[in-house]
Amino acid sequence: MDPTNWPGVFREGRDLFTVNLRPGERVYGEELRTSGRVEYRQWDPFRSKLAAWLLRGANEAPWAGARNVLYLGGAHGTTASHVSDLLPHARIFVVEKSPTSFAPLLALARRRTNLFPILADAQLPERYAADVGTVEFLYQDIAQRTQAAIFTENARTFLSSEGRGLMMLKVRSVTQTRPAPAIVHAARTEIAHGGFTVLSESPLVPFSREHTALLVRS
């Protein structure tokens, strides 16, 4: 198992891995491997857009050094569980608005005590602002038409002055009629108007044909 340039991420051949915070436990049926008495969880880029972004050539680890993380759109906790591995001593606030998805997320958080699930709508950050406070890393994976506005408002509310954000833009959730480059450009413009800088954009093909990752700094 070889370390990578991304803190907490390891590689064996083409596959990515994180150190399992809960040895012996799988979250979504992923493979477990042991090397040097350390157990690793395989990180599937077809199930996790954060892993896909790394494999598409990410040149930094925006979570590095974060003590507080805000994750918007946690769903069942697939990617959140790997963020939990990456930052075992951080507080990771995971917002999910679907009660159906929230139930397995809550069960996951009972086993991974650095996850703090919040049942809320990410369009209304004022409802969880008192619980979260300032974060150094904001991650968003929400399939809504107003994705860029949601990201920008949460970044304004929570992201520290030296913070990083990573938005997984699902272009076809914005509109079916405009070309993808125009949708990405509009999202970049909205984020810039919110006072943030888009450092890079990365289509996630072949892992996801509908998503482009936008890396943002304060």
C-alpha cells in the first residue's frame, strides 16, 4: 500500500484506499485490505465523486488540516465515511434533507463519532448555523437546480478565510436545455459574484458523465 500526495489517501495499483476508522466494518460493500497490520477500505470512484475527482488529477487535498468540515448532501454516507477516515480527529457536519437517506446516515454516525448528521435543507443554512460554526472545508454534492446558489450561501455563512470548498456540479439537474459548458460557466460566475475564487474545474468522466467538480477558495 503506497501513500499518495493527498494526505490520508493510499494507492495499490489503480485503486484508492483510506485507513479504516472502524476496522472490520464495511460501509457500502467495499473491499477491505490489510497491509502492515493496518486495515484499508477501497474507495470506489464510481460510487464517490470525491475519489473520482482525485483520480481525474487533483493537485491538492482541500481537506488537509481541517478541524471542522461541512458536507452538504450526505445521502447514505458513502463519501462521508471516507472523509471520516481521512480526518479522524475532525468534526464533520453532514447535512441531508431526505429522511429516507438520513436514517442510514444516522446509523453510520453512531459508529463513526466524528460524523455529526443534520436533518435539514441546505438551502436554509441559518437553521444549522449555530450547530456548525466556521469550517475549513466545505463539500457539496447536491442535485438541485440552484446548486451554485446553495454552495455560495453556505460558503458565505461557514467557510473560513483560508478555507477550501469543493462543489460537485450536476449539470443536468440545473437544466436539460443548455450545453454543459454554459452551465459550468454560469456556476463559476455565481460563485465568483459571491466573493470566492474558482481554482479549477474538472469533469468527472468516465466515473460520472454528468458532474464537474469546482474547487473553490475564500
